[in-house]
Amino acid sequence: MSEAMRAAASLYNNPRYNSESEIRIQKNKIRRQRIVRRQFILLGLTVALFVFLFILMGTSIRTSAQSDDYEPEFKYYKTVTVHSNETLWNIADENFSSDNYDNMNSYMGEICKINSISDPDSIKAGEAIIIPYFSTEFK
């Protein structure tokens, strides 16, 4: 490119008079502008996502708080003496609470584990076994 063409290109800022390196520089400038624009959009979306999650977590924590009429139950253990013609199932049935156990089998499993009983039908009259129970009274 001659000096006259360079002067004309600089005066009129006409890209058709630019050299290849000047065209490459302009394309790189446009590419960098697009990258910066994309980064600003991603930054804005990230900030919006964090604000949304913060608001969501704040409302879920508030809604999962306990109500004023909530009364906690405490787990206790008592010793029961087995009487004649009494089975572990009968004793467990008298103390079973469906609010605290999924089913009777899970309650029986806990009783057997506490007392190291392998066979629930093998208990005898006079034995003392430990039974878990729940109460709202704090002892």
C-alpha cells in the first residue's frame, strides 16, 4: 500500500484501504468486544442465579421452622419384668408408638438389639428386659 493510500485510509477510515494486518487487528478488536460482552452476560446471569438461590433458601428455612404448638418427644428406657404367658410381642405392642417407628418389626428389632435377644420367642417369665418409649415429659 502506498503512502497516499494509507493517508486516504486514515482520513476516511475506509476498511478497503487497510492492509491485512490492520484488518486482522480490527477483527481481533471486534472478537475481543464480543468476548467481553459474553463475559458480562455470564456474570450477570451468575449474580442473578445466586440472588435467586439466596432468596429461595431464605424462604425455605423460614417455612421449615417449627410451629408454636410443637411439643418435642424424648426417648427413654424402662425395665419390664416378663410375667407368665407373656410374650415379647405383647410387651412391645403395649409400648409401641407409630409416631416414632415405621412398623412393629422395627420396634421389635430395637428391643432385641438392646437386650441381645436373638429369638424373640425365647424369653421366659421372670426375665427383665429393657423397652424404649417416648414421652413429652422431660425427665
